[in-house]
Amino acid sequence: MEDENIFFSEGINSRALMTLGTMHIIENTLNLETLLQRFDHLETIVEELREFKKNPSYNNDIQAGIDNFKLLHFDKVPSKIGLLILAQPEVDSFNELFCVNMFNALGRQFEKHIEEYKTLKLEKAKSERKRKMLVNLDFARENILLRKENSANSAAILNEISKIEGLIKTSEYEDLKLKK
């Protein structure tokens, strides 16, 4: 029985590290494919956490995992959402979390594209930059549509994506600014 508890403790501890590390990537990436892959990974981890939550030492083991994350990644602050997921893995808010983070990543990416666009001299290069952003908007839209169920913000996010798409098609990037 003691060996089983150690196994569970190590499993919970490692899942806590994975959750916090994965949330850091999700909340900071510019790459929409990376976000999608990390989100799928996070869902798998949370399914495991839901099972581990039945263990009486869950809260202590989660805290040990959080402490390990802080020790190993002293330059990173644990995500508030990541901490909430660890405390309450049974709460199903993945679609909402996904939609919001996809839009946030799109915003980070868009800011980078605008800055790069401003440095381009050739019309062909400018046109290609716009095309890439439109492809990314389509990617985000498609993935949000797949997860819009149980997401209170998905309609507003999809509307904002359409507005951005319209601006890209009708404006020069020099004129575009994101609301902060």
C-alpha cells in the first residue's frame, strides 16, 4: 500500500509540473499549432488529475508539484488558470479556456505580424505577410468553431476575428492597431 501511495504522489506531483508548464506555453505562444497541441496535452493531463483527485494526499502532492515548479522555473510565475485547474480538475471549462487562449495567441501573433509588415519594402512581401495572417485567422476560426460549445465568449471572439479579417483585407498594416 505504501508503494502505491508513493506512485500516486509522484504521479500527482509530475502532473502538477506538466500542467503549469503547459499553461505557461499556452499563455505565451505565438504559434497556433503549438497552442492546439499543448491544449490537447493539457486535456489528457486533467483527465489523469481527475482520477488522482480521489487520493487523500492529492492537495499535499499538488502543492509539492507547485513548489517544484517554482524551484525548477524560478523565472516563471505559475499561471492562475493552471493553479485553478490543479485545485479543481473536475471543473470542465476547457472550451472557454481554449477559445480565449486561441484569441490571445492570435493577438500576440498579429502584433508581431504588424511590426514585421512595417519593415517590409516589397509589395509581394507585404502581400505574403497579409496572406499568412489570413490563413492564421482561418485556422483560429475553425478551431474555435469546433470548441464553441460551452464557451460564453466564442461568439464575441468569432466576431472579433471577422473584424480583424476585414481590416486586413481593406487596410494597410500601418493603419492597424490592436485594442489593449
